[in-house]
Amino acid sequence: MSLATRLPKTIDERPARSVATPQRTQRVDHSAIRPVLDEVRRRLSESATTASLTDAALRVRVEIEIAEVLTEPEFQITGISREEIRSNIINEILGFGLLQDLLDDNEISEIMVNGANNVFIESHGVVTKLERTFDSDEQLIAVINRMVRSTGRRVDQTSPMVDARLPDGSRLNAVLPPLAVDGPSVTIRKFTANHLTVDRLVELGSLGPESAELLQMAVKYRLNILVSGGTGTGKTTLLNVLSSFIGRGERVITVEDAVELSLDLPNMIRLETRPANIEGVGQVSIRDLVRNALRMRPDRIVVGEVRGAEALDMLQAMNTGHEGSLSTLHANTPRDALSRLETMVLLGGVELPLKAIREQIASAIDLIVQVSRDANGSRFVSSISEITGLEGDVISTAELFHRRSFGESSAERSNLATPLVSTGIVCQSLRRMQDGY
């Protein structure tokens, strides 16, 4: 059996599987422990000292109350262990309720809540609905509030949408009614704790040996690289891998809406946006941070994701002595990525002719790495293209690596047997940098 058929092929090391029903139903009948939970909450609310306790002291207090309540005859529960009862109640009072177990499960990559009665998870590329649900929208909103408070941000009727980063690094998005018509919406993107290396990506088939060497040399020789892909295709994962090629002595500034990158670099500063406060002031945007990063003596600037007017500032930084910068954006193809960049520059309100914008893009971006995801949930690099310049009013590209189109067989589609292969075109930008001009 060949290596290609034995290994899972996904950029985040989660093998695809065809099982549609996960073995993750509620371990505990929530209605059975409700009386215990209500009694513990009542005792805590009647205590005058609860509000002044630290998190650690409050946890001890909750565990004491649980133990005392469970000794009373009217709160005896059969068929459920005390440890399961304790864990569920602590999650309800101090943690994130139903979502806590899902956050703790390393097999789950995404959590999606569409109102109290619809909880979905993604595991190994397969999305399934859980049997367990929240008791009410109010209970779900309470969990959302606990999550958001832990991030230092807020969500309420005046600000019903929030993007935040949870303590474990997961990315949280929440939307409250009336914007979310069917009840509070929660989307949590989890990130693997096992940082992948380029060698592992080659082993998994997400990259090829030649393409991996090209990317390593491109980062070393300070080419500006844009990682393009759709939602959940592994853009951030690949950006983390590319950052491992950055020299240890270089000063790197990262700019993100909500911190997701985990770069292992000694001389690095991480900048994160800030929303407006309750008075509507104090907002700090990605554009503000990119501009400020230019004053911080960076060797490289890494923008987690370009979404708007900051695209112009990023392009200008790449064109004014900050080579070797990295970023990502949402696009389905390299050509779409270029079109999106043009649109985002125009969103900045700067009145530039379209040809001038395209000249900026052609001069700033060297490589576009396209990442994709198939129907089985496998993530992989699908192409690497070089920006070769401007011909008339059109930005020219040359595809350096590509995969054959899928469809020859179901087996080929399921195990990514189509490799990422060279087209035979030499990367001119890399050759110029290697030649010293």
C-alpha cells in the first residue's frame, strides 16, 4: 500500500470520514440534574460573600455546595454518577454550559448553534446535529455573555454582534435577536493544538516536496505572499506554517481582528483590533493597526486577514521596504483574490484610477497560495501562482504549481491522489531575489 493511500490528506491533520452520526449525545439527562442545579444557584445567590469571591474561590464554593446538596435525600439522583453531576453543574455555573464539553473535545473543529434547539458540530469534516440542546434562548444568551465577558468584549441589544477570541484560542462569533431571527446564533472555530510543520503537510499530501521548498525559499528571500481560500480551508494554519520559515532575528508585527495566529518567533508583537465602547467611541480598526505597525520598525508585517480598506495600507507597506509580508483573504481562485483586493482598496475611499490600483497590486504581491477544501472536509493547497506584472490593464499571473481537476474516480476524490505538481514555470521573483536584484 502506498503512502498516498494510507495517510489522511488534510491541511489541519483531521482525516475525512463518512460517518454521519457522532457518538456524542448528552451523557447526562439535563432535566434530571435541574433540581440540583437550581438549588445550588439558590444557595449561591443567597450568600452575601459570593460576589466578592475570586474565580478560584468561587469554584471551591460551588463544589462545596454541590457536595452538600447531593447529601440531602430529596436531591438524590440514580443512574448518574456524582462526577457527571458535578461536571455538568460546574459547566453550567462557571463554564460555558453545553458548549464546554464541546470545546474540550479535541475531535471537534467547529461548533454551530442556530438557536437553543439546534446545536451542530463539525468533526473530521462532517457536520452533524447533536441531540442535546439548550433549555431556552435565555440559557444560551447567559452562556454567550459568559463567553464574551471572558474576552473583554460585550454583546447586548446596542451591540448585538461580536467577534472574540476565547481563552483557549478559539474564535467566537455571536449574534443576538432580533438580528438572528431564529434565536441566538453562535459559531466557534477551534484550532488544533498540534502545530503542523511543512514536512507533515508534505507527508499528508496537502503540499508537495517541490512546492514546499518553493514556499520555504520564498519566505526566506522575503517575497510577499497572499494565502487565498474560502471559509474553513486552512488559511490560518498555512500562515502559521509559512511563519516558521521567518528568520529568528527578524522583528515581526502581526495584525488581526481577533488573534488566531500562533507564531513561534522571539521578536514579535501581536496587535488586535478593539470595538467601540458603549458610548460608541474608542474603536481601533485593522487599518489603524497596520498604519501604526509601520512605526514599530517591523522587518515583516503579518495581517491575519485582509477584509477592507486596510488592503491599501498593506500594499503600500509591501511596496515601501517591508518585503516578506504575509496575509490571507477570502477568495475562491487566485484571480478572484486579485479582484477582491481591487475592490477592498476602492472601499478605502481613495480616488485612484483602477490602473494605478492594479499597478500597486502587481508590484506588491509576489505569490498567491490558493487553499481549498473538498466535499469530504480535506484541506490542501490547490495552486501556487506568481504575479508577473501588468500587461496593459490586466494583472498577469503564472501558475507555478497546480492539481489536476478532481472527478476521475471517487477513490481519487476521497484520498487526494491528485498531487500538487509543478507546471514547469520558474518563479521569476524568487530568481531575482536569489540573484540579488
